[in-house]
Amino acid sequence: MTGPGTVRDPAGPPVIEFRGVGLSYPGPPAVEALRPSELTVGRGEFVSVIGPSGSGKSTFLNIAGLLDRPTAGRYLLDGIDTASLGDADRTALRGRRIGFVFQSFHLLPHRSAAENVALAMVYRAEKPRQRLARAREALRQVGLGHRAAALPTRLSGGERQRVAIARALVGRPSILLCDEPTGNLDSANTENVLGLLDDLHAEGMTVLVITHDPAVAARGSRVLAIRDGVLTEQARA
Ligand code: ADP
């Protein structure tokens, strides 16, 4: 298996391209949860999006992750205009191109780490044995090869999030979309998970982290701020 940083086509289109993408809820009262925004995330970038509660982070994540359709503009993922896709094609594209990492890990408690990772491939035309072998490989990539047989309850919070990251990586997505990935972790485990995201970025993976925590956001090589639905690029330090 190639590494998680496998680059599909370095000269290809950006991973994420927003052309005037916005979302408003009709209400009443009408809410412009994301104002029409321009955004380009190139292959291999590590981008943070920071904003307080209610600023539009989930709206942004749901659009970028193909969970919601924008009400304005065009969203191109890997150069594919997602507006023209029906629901089944959007779901398939999401499954192949986006690796989600959530605050609360979403691991099945009675399945081993390797089984949890393998379940991400359940819809793929591979035999269970092949899926488990790939799951173990993904666990090795996140430094957890030795814990493949462990149940999530026997793992630390940081290790659980590493399993969730392995699960997100195993399908070789174009981008890791992380929603408050350290929100449930203490400082040591936070550092452990952020260190892994740094490593994946160094290997070429495209990473986008959504957070309300400035210390987490600062790990990105590019920081976007969102406030009252307005997405802006922060000046680099
Ligand atoms: P965050 O994730 O930063 O907390 P959200 O993206 O959830 O922010 O929300 C952005 C804005 O959109 C908020 O003002 C919120 O109240 C509003 N909003 C979110 N979901 C809905 C909805 N289904 N209907 C109406 N307004 C909504």
C-alpha cells in the first residue's frame, strides 16, 4: 500500500475550490450561515479554520464534506463540479475523496482497532481478509500497529483518535477533514494527535482542521477565520 500522503496528481486541480459558495437558511428569520466565499485549498496544504460558536464552522464543514449543498456558488472537489451530481454520486464521491475525523472518535466499542478501521471499507469490493490487512497497515501508519487487536476502551483518548485517523486514511482520501479533532483530549493527547497531523502533512496529505482553539489552529500552515459567516484568510505569522 502506498503511504497516506500519496499525491493523486500534483499538477492537477485544487482539492477544494469554492467559487462564491454560500449557504443561507430561509428562516424566518433568514440566516446567512456562510456568506458567498472564494477559497482554494491546494494539494498538500494544512489549513485551519477557526471561529467561535455559531460563526459558521459546521456549515462550512458540511459543505466542504459534501454533507450539505450550498445555496449559492459552485463547489469543485478535485476539479469535479459537485453541483451537477445527484445524491448517489455525491455520496460515492464523499466516500472516496473525504476522510472525516470527528471530535468524539465514533468508534464501535466492541470491535478491535483493526476492525473499526476495516469497517470503513465494508462497501469496497475486497475480501474481509484484505480489508483487515489494509486496516493493520493504516494503523501502522498512525503508529498503532502494535494495538491493532485492542478494543477502543483499552486505548487512551489520543490513541482512539489515531484509530479514527487511520480509519479516515484507509480509503486513501484526497483530504482529511477534521472537526475539532482534539476537542475531547487533554493536552498530552492533543499534542500526540496534532503531531500525527503534522507528520501526515509532511508526507503530502491535504489536511483541513476546524477548531475554536487558537493553539490548534496555529498548527496549520494557513489559517482561515470565520466570523458571522464571513470566511477570511489570516495573515501568516
Ligand atoms: P458553528 O459550527 O461555528 O457553531 P454553525 O455553522 O452551526 O456555527 O451555525 C452558523 C449560523 O447558522 C448560526 O447563526 C446558526 O444559528 C445558524 N444555523 C445553523 N443551522 C441552522 C438551521 N438548520 N436553520 C437555521 N439556522 C441555522
